[in-house]
Amino acid sequence: MTHTTFDDWSRLPGTDVEFWRNGLRLGTGTIDMADSGSTIAWIISDPLAERLLLEKTNGIELRISREQAIRRMDPERSDRNCQV
């Protein structure tokens, strides 16, 4: 599956993501919450539902699947009419 960097973190709650820094994948998880300025996000990345705080200022980038990127850019699109 192809993943792409997505900078508007405020649109990502509920989305499965990969989190990266300096070209290395640090992990995966689901965005629980993100601030409106897209600078911090809380991610659930383990089975115990413990959250991690991720910050752009620490060089973190979030990557999502191409399908999720399309849905997040145009929330009106449903799974049925989202063609990738």
C-alpha cells in the first residue's frame, strides 16, 4: 500500500497512520485527537490504548494511505465513490 505525507493533522482523527522522523518509520497507530493548528496529535499505537503525543516541531511526519488522503481532502466522498 502506498502512503503519502499528510500535513493537515487536524483532519486525521480516526485515521490509521504511520509516523516517521528523519526517513525512519517509528511506528503505526490511529489518530485519537489533533489540534486545529496541525502541530500536535495524540496517537493510539498499542493494544492497551495508551496514547503518544506527536509534535511536528520534533520532526515527526504522518503518512496515510492514498485512499485515506483522498477521503480526508474531500470528506463528502464516500467509500463507494472513492476510486484510487
